[in-house]
Amino acid sequence: MHSPILGPAPAPPPADDQRVLGTVAVVGTGLIGTSIALALTGQGVTVHLDDHDPAHARTAASLGAGVTETADGPVDLAVIAVPPAHVGRTLRALQRRGVARAYTDVASVKVQPWRDVVALGCDAGTYVGGHPMAGRERSGPLAAQAGLFDGRAWVLSPSRRTGPYALRAATELVHRCGAVPVMMTPGLHDSAVALVSHAPHVVSALMAARLQYATDGELRLAGQGLRDVTRIAGGDPDLWVEILTANSAAVADVLEDLAQDLEGVANALRRSSQAGQDVRREGAELIRHTLRRGQTGHGRLPGKHGGARIPCEAVLVRIGDEPGELARLLDDTRTLGVNIEDVTIQHDAGRSGTVELLVAAGAAEKLACELGRQGWPCEVGEGA
């Protein structure tokens, strides 16, 4: 397999006197575009907002993401935050108007936009393809967050025609948004996101679709596991149709492999329900093998901010469903000097819930003991 790295890793964040981004245009003020604008304005960059729906741009501006007035001259960088199918045409229109000195996009696929850029005769020297690996299940400017990209990978796909200024401006954008630049070719990027983003969204949607036919009584039994599996299924279907069809072949490859595994597990479950002991044993072993493969794959996921995975243990704390309870728990944890790697909450049917505090292995017993002394009902759970 070819390396996804095109060359040396991008330079570290530029010093203040080496920065080139003083003015930026953000074209498309949905979740990603507005989040970028918020991150930039928070650092003093002048951001000009544009959207095919002026109401979206005005909403983003009201959040402090920038201004809706057109810049007097070319801005330092234009960020094209539109669906993949519209990147090429938008870039061509912006370049013809001379909107910016350089351009980048944030589309979640990279092959098709690049093909459109070439086919439409755009100036490839001032363009760098990009994709921040961050998002939320909600959409629109009101869902935007300035810290959405903190510590997240942000793919840049420069071509051989990309000029040094365009790459420098795009790389600075990534750093200013708190993300980590990763250089990948368009093809390798699309194969990667088919596996880690696009196919998982389809799987989540398919599982969530089963809930259409559930009774109210069945749904009352739903716990955190089901919520975790189906969380991303709440994304905008129209946007996801564009994303999936733009990366159709790569996503289909992943789903076909998954379908074979699902068929194998379904057949094994049927066999394990049959009377013969040998047949049941054979089915159980196939299921066990599949689950172990899943356990191995899960173990390969990186830790926070893409770093090495830290062995963790969970402290399970019971809290009341009352205002301020979670804040009080986290504040008590902070005073104990224990770093929280992750937090999840499982709500019970009554007015209480369980907070899972994931901490570095070895710290859980101490944390549980100290929280218990402060009156929190808690216990050490399974490691992660």
C-alpha cells in the first residue's frame, strides 16, 4: 500500500510575524464553515461570510463569526464550505471574481472535486483541497463551535501544481483552527474516509432504521449502547447522499465486506439455535471469532488527539438528574488532581443516571475512594 504522505509533514505553526492570514472569506456558513469562521475571528482574523442563503450568513454573523459585507479587495484565503458536487463551480466563480489570493475547500471527498477543478479549467496553482476530520450530528450555523477542530486531523491534498503561497495559507488555516495537518493524496483520502467515516454513517443509519418498527415498550429499554451506535444517524440525509455518491465505489467496497461478515454471523446464529451440539459449537466459535476481530480493531483506534491510546479504567458514579450535579462532580474530580480522559452519561428511567469517568489505568481506585469519601456513590468498572 502506498504511503498517504505526499512529502515532509507541514511546518509547525508560523510565528506571529510569519502569518499570512489577516483576511479570510468563508463561502458556505453551515456547521463547518461557521465553526472555521468562529475559530478565526477569535484570533483577530477578519472573516467575510457568504452563503447562497443570506439568512444563514446573517445567522453566522450574529454569532460573532464575521461580517456579511464583501471585502474591498482580494482576501488572503477563501474557504469553500459547500457540498462536494459544488466545489469546482464555486472555485471557478470565486477565481473569476478575484476574491482571494488562495483557495481551499472542506469537502469530505477529494477525488471528485479535484476532477471538477481540472475539467472546469480552474487555476490549480492557488488551490489546495482540504478536509477537516470533525463534525457533529447537527447541522447549520447554530450548531457551530469555535473549538470543533481542536486536536483533530485536517487533511490537505495539494497537487503538483499547487503554489507555495496556497499551501502555506491552507496550512496556517489548519493550525489556527487548532487542528493537525495531514498530507494525503485525494485517492488515499477517499479510501480512508470510506472506512472511518462514510461506511460507519450508513451502518448507524441502518441500525437506527430498525427502530422505526419498535414498540414504545421496546424503546423504553434502550440504553447507552444503542444511543452510541445510532448517534450519527441524525445527520442531514440530503448532505449525506451527496457525500456517499461522491465516494460511492470506496464506500461500496467497505459495505460489501461488511455484508459478508453480517451474513456469516446471521448464519452462525441460525446454526447455534439448532439441536445438534456440534453445530451449535461451530456457530458459537464463528461468532466468538468475529467478536474478537472487532475487539482487536477497536483496540487499534488512537487515543485523544490522534495520539497513542492510553490504557484506561472507568469509575462509575451515580448522580441525580438535577441542575448542577454534573458540574459539581467534575469540579470535585478536578480538585483531586485526576485527569479525565473521557466522560459518558447513561440516563436511567428514574431521576438519576450513571456517569462513566474514564481515567488512566491505576488512577481509578484512588478516584473512586476519594469520591466515595465526598459522598458520591461510585465503583470501578471495566477498563477501556
